Amino acid sequence: MKLTLLITMTVETDDALPAHVAVEDLSDGCGAKLKITIVSAKFEGLPLLKQHRLVNDAAKDELSAVHAFNLKTFTPAKWAAAAGK
């Protein structure tokens, strides 16, 4: 049996913190394979690679214990547009 864990957090915040974070465990329950979605105004004007580097640098200690992860980053405007589809 495969168990999927989904943790979602949405916060009212200034531009320094993400507005939305979702972490989904795609592994067999061991937490070694994650899908991470982050929405932040800090990503405004940054290319995708720089957005991902910001996340990787901020979470490098935590991510060192993870075998694989899929990272999706959005600005608030792109997140709203994607939700409207």
C-alpha cells in the first residue's frame, strides 16, 4: 500500500516569507522522495534557476537527507494564473 503525505501551508506574510508551501511525500512512506511547491514574492523577476537556488540554499541541511525531490516555484501572480486554469 502506498501512503501519500501532503503538507500544505498558506500564510499571510510580507515578501520575505513564502505565501504558500506544499510538501508531498512521493516515496513509500520513508520521506526520501518529495514534491515541493513554493509560492513567494521573492521570486519576482528571478529566472527559474535562481528561484530554485534560493530554495536549495535555504533548505540545504534538510534536503541532504532526501534522496530525490521535485521543486516547483511560483510568483504569486503565476500561482494565481495556474490556479485559474
